[in-house]
Amino acid sequence: MEWIKPTLVRILVVATRTVAISSLVIFVWITIGAVWFPEWWYRVFWNAKVMDPGYLREGLQYLVDNELVLLICFSVATIATLVVTHFYHRRFLAILDAWALRITLICLGALMVVALLLYRTQSERVEAMNDIERVSNATQALLQDKGWTAPPIQPPVDFRYLDGPRVDGLYSELESEFPERERTISSERSRSLIFGVGGSKAEGSGKASEISSYQRKDLSAERKCVELINTLLSKQKMPYYTTATDWNEHELERIRRVLAASIINLADLMEDGTKIIAEREESKAKSLQKVQLDLSSKLRDTLLQPQTKEELKRLQEGANRSMQVELSRASGLVIFDGSFRKIVETPDNQIFEALFAKTPRRITFRFALGAQKKASPIKEGGRLRVFGSIIHELESGGYVEILPIAIF
């Protein structure tokens, strides 16, 4: 066992040298980086980006793409240092062993100084940039807000018409988003056995495998259709139309929500800017903060107070234009909920129509049922929900036509 102590000493020496060299390399790398890219390194130290692999990967990618010469120079310098130390390794290792702990502590202390200098010189600018980025991200998220989400369809549902094969096809495309239909669980359990022959006993042990499975029963086409509709609505992958009045109300509410959040974020950003200016010029701190707080308060009050009739009229006109543009470009799956009346009836075809908008332009939704489509009787003027795909977007004719998948 005499070899253990020398081995441990050797491991400790190698670890000490490794830590000292690594500390020195990291210090040089960060110091050069802090001079060339202070904002990036500020976020590493003070915004906890050191724990964000994506941020570090983007920084390295930026060096490779835009600062390749700098990266090559640093690599060449590192290789040259390693070559020199190889030829003078005895002297180098002697110095390193004597100064290893001091080198490590000095590098750590110097890194703290670099971090403090970055905070002192970059905090105001970088935090302002972070605020701008935060406001921008919040605004983008709000702009992607599609507004109102239709309530889910609650079974039982009385389907007047259902295209089973199309429901099966669409359901299979989204099957991964539905609750699992089958699960198999295998487990092993230890068992011990005691048996005897002629008065003698013996013991044995072993493992037995157990497999349990769970499987949902096959769903009917009607149940699949309900799940399909509710999934599409909850993920906002399909519009739900009722009347133009409802559409305008939902759109205006979404616009108000986006504007409110955007202006409030802007006011907060301006307040942060005032604080930064006030820190630089203490003599103007009170007056600047008072002016900014008054401005922020006015922005909030102006935004949140009821709009005038003129403003509401302009918003309404803008919403009407947006609605007509949306319907003129409509495609894909849709649900329309309205009161339908029969406008065409022949032995081979029936066409139903529901009013969507009266002003500023009359717009209707239509669907047709041919003789080959088996459907239950549809009450004239009754409320129906039609789930299907748009086959005719809004044009000069003033109607949108739906190829029905389900009518209920």
C-alpha cells in the first residue's frame, strides 16, 4: 500500500497545476472579451447568462462568423505558449508549483474586478437595451395574440350530417395531440418458493415478469369529430365565426389589449430611462422624475379612458376592413355558427345560407348538400354549426362557401 501516498500527491500536484493554468487562460480570455465585447460579457456576469447554453453558443458562433481573425490569433498565442513551456517545462513547472495557489487566487480576484468594472461602465446601457428587448418581445407576443377563443363543444352532439372518412383522415393527422389510446407497462417482481419432498424442504427464488396494458376503446366518428374540433379551437388553429358584430367586438377587444400593454410597457421603459439620466445628473433628478411620472400617468389615463365617438368609428372602420381582408383570403378549416335558410332545392342539391354581416357590405356563409350526402332533415331557419373547409373565399358575390365535414 506504499504506492497510495505518492499517487495521491501526484494527483494533487496535477490538479493544482490544471486549476492554475485554467484560471489564467479563463482570465485572459474574459479580459480580452470584456474589452472587445463589454455588453455581451456584462450579461454573462450580471444577467446570469453564464447558465444559458444557448447564449454562450450564440457568442461562440458570432466569433466564428464575424471575428475569425481574433479567434485564430488567440488560438495561435495559446499554442505558442504551450510550445515554449514544453521546451522549458522544468523551469515552468517549478514556477507553476510555487505560484499555483497564488495564480489561482489572483485570477479569481482579477475576474471580480473585471465584473465590477463591467457593471460600473455598462449597467445603464445594457439594462436599457434589455428593457427595449423585453418591450419588443412583449409587443411581438401581443401581436401574435389571436384574441377570442371559442368555447369547447360539449357532448352529446346531435349531428345532422357527418363525413366519417374526412373526420378519420383529419383525426389521424393530429392523433399525437389527443389523449393516449394505449399504454403497456412491464415490470419484474422477485418471488421466493419453498417446496419439500419426503419431509425435506428446499428454497428457491426467481423473477417473474408482469405486463399490464391499458387501451381505450375505438372511438366513434362522432366522438372523434368532437375531439378534433375542440383541439383545433383550443390551439387557435381554426376560426370560429358567428356574426360580424361579434367578430368586430372580439377584434376591438384584442386591439385594446395590445395597445394597452404596449403603451404601458413603453411608459415603463421611459421611466427606466429617466432613472438612468437622473443617476448621471443628480441635480436634475427630481424634476426629470416628476416630468416622466406625469407623462407615464397621462399615457395610462389617455389609453384606458373610453374612446370618443370619432375614435370608436375609426376603430370600427378599421375592424371592418380587417374582417373583409381576412374573409377574402380565407382558407382551410372553419366553423360557422348561425341561422341557415334554404335558398336552393333541387332533386340533386340543396344550398343553405346564413347572414354574417349586413353593413357596410352584405356577407353570407353557404354550404351545399348533394343527393349523395346522407343527412338528417335540417330545420329551415334553425341554428346550426357547420364545421368544414372553405372552398370559396369572399369575392364580389358577397358569400363564403364551406364544404361541410360536420353539421350539428
